[in-house]
Amino acid sequence: MAAFDALTYVQRLQDGGISQSDATAHAEALRDAFREQESHLATKNDVAELRADFAELRADFVELRAEVKTEIAELRTETQTGFAEVRTEIAELRTEMRTEIAELRTEMQTGFAEVRTEIAELRTEMRTEIVGVRADLQGQVSEIKGEVRTIRRLFWVLVIGILLRVVLSSPELTKLLGF
């Protein structure tokens, strides 16, 4: 910024009809204002420092971007490795489950076969027992039938004996029958 020429400024104000004391006061106030403003203005050194700071920031940003890209790539690799491990574990679990299910099916089939065999054996035993019970019952029925026949015979013998006694005890019937 160009330097403020207070003397020329005072001279112009006086030429414009302002008193010397008022013109000097204005010039001093304006000079102070410019000095105040100059303290807030950036110098070439300030701009150079800012450019250097921006260059550092750009370098830091480029470095940070590279680091982030590297970390992202590492995370992708880790994630892919993790997914691959999980897929492998799932495949192993599937294989284990299939094996266990196959073993369980075999055990169940063996168990069913054993139960079927036991049922068949029980059927055979029951049939044998039923045949035996039938034979026993038939024998007992035959015995009972024989006993019933014997009781019938005895009954008729008894009835005949009673009739004979009645007949023989009655003289009229004896004569009638010719005994």
C-alpha cells in the first residue's frame, strides 16, 4: 500500500476552506486509521507463509489420503479374509451336520430294524403260546366233554335206578310190568 501523504492532504483541506487545525486533526485521524488498518493487512511475507502452510496442508492431505486408501485396502483384505474364513467354517459345519444326520439315519434304521425283529419274535412267541393255549383248551374241552358224558351217563343211571326203585317198591307197578 502506498504511504499516506498527510501534508498534501492538509494542504488540500485548507485549499477547500478548512482551518489548519481542523485539517491537521483530520489528517492525523486518517493516518491513525490507515496505520490501524495496515496492522490487519497481509504482507507479502504473510501471503508467502500462507502459501507455505497451504502447501504443507496439501502434502498432509495427500499423505492422509494415501493412508486412508491403504487402510481401506487393508480393511477390504481383512474383510474378504474374514468372509472366506466364515464361508469355510459354514462349509465345515454343513459337512459335519450332513455326517451327523447320515449317522443318525443309520442309527434310526438300525433301531427300527431291531424293533421290527423284536416284534417278529414276539409275534412268533405269541403264536406259539396261542397254539399251546389252544391245545390246552382243546384238551380241557375234551376232558370236560368226557366228564359231561360221564355225568350224563351217571345221571341216567341214577334216574333209571330211582325209577326201578319206585317201580320195585310199588307192588302194582311190579305186577303191571311183569316183574
